[in-house]
Amino acid sequence: DAEITQSPRHKITETGRQVTLACHQTWNHNNMFWYRQDLGHGLRLIHYSYGVQDTNKGEVSDGYSVSRSNTEDLPLTLESAASSQTSVYFCASSEGTSGGPSNYEQYFGPGTRLTVT
Amino acid sequence: AQRVTQPEKLLSVFKGAPVELKCNYSYSGSPELFWYVQYSRQRLQLLLRHISRESIKGFTADLNKGETSFHLKKPFAQEEDSAMYYCALSSPNDYKLSFGAGTTVTVRA
């Protein structure tokens, strides 16, 4: 079955280290998104991509980067991890070739819990 | 700027009682609106979208453009409705979502 996976599921790292969170989907979706989930803030968009070689900044992009070299993957990199980046990170994907956003449900991964000490 | 507000962080109701989750938005124009739900130990998933005007698991949501609201309602809550609920908004020509802070619903027996 097609799906969206994230790895690792849990990660503890130290302040200042570079960390990469993986996201892989097998639906051949054009659109991929990264969110962080924090109490009191809900889900906030970090970066998103509407196709290969396309990347865009979201609401809270500072300190994060993404690259889209193929359809299936959108890795999220924390350049120099900070304690403020301790959070749960969700990846999502959706179709998006035509019809408008109302037709395209976002499918979410299981999440990665990142702790920066 | 677009913004979604869910004023209630926590909502506790008894089984069989009505439940209403509030969602207000700010947006210049006509947005697309959604409700997503996250059950315990499950992934976040779409519950319903305003454009389809459907009822899912007994939930309905009406878009009120005058009050800029999209409240989620269910006449008789069930224990399996206990979950985190997020209201979300997108521009008509865009695919990214803006989420509210979420409401945790607990349905007590």
C-alpha cells in the first residue's frame, strides 16, 4: 500500500548539531509539507514543495532547510539545532495537479519527536 | 494575513451530549476550510471540508462568511470522538494549510 513514512521516530540531539529528518511518500504526490506541532500553537508550516526542485518557506522557516531532488522525498535539515526546535515534526503530502486545493487532502506521516538538549 | 483561531484548548462533554468546536478565521476573500482530527496513537487525518458539505462520523460544519466562522458540531457525542481537532484554512489557489491551535475533546461516559 502507498504510504508516507518518517524517520527517525524519536531523536535526541545536542545544541549546535546538524540534524536531518527524513520524509518518504510512495503516492507520487507533487506536494509535500513539513510542520511542527507545539502546545498552544497547533501545527505551523516550516517548508513546502510543489514539485521536484521546488521549495518554499513557510511560517516558521528560520533555522530549517529542505531540498526536493525527487518526487518521493523531502528531507528537513536543522542547520544548527537549538532548544527552541524541540518539537514534534510532521510531514504531509497531497496531490495537486489540477482541481484546486479543496480536492486534495493532505496525508500525514506518523511524526518525529525531536529533543534538543 | 490569514489566521485561524480556535478559542477552546480543552472541551469536555458527556456521552450523548451535543458538542461544538469553535473556529474563527481571518482572510481577505473566500478561503477553503477544513477540519482535521488526530485520534490517540493515530495519524492526523482529514475529517471534513466545507466545500463538500458532507457529514462525516455525524459531524457537520457550516461556513458563516458574515461571522468568519466554521464551527464543528455533533448532536450526540460518542466516546470514540475523543481526539484533538484542528481547523485549517487554505487560499483557493494554493495547497498549503494554516492550522489553528487545536482543541482537545474528551467525551466522558
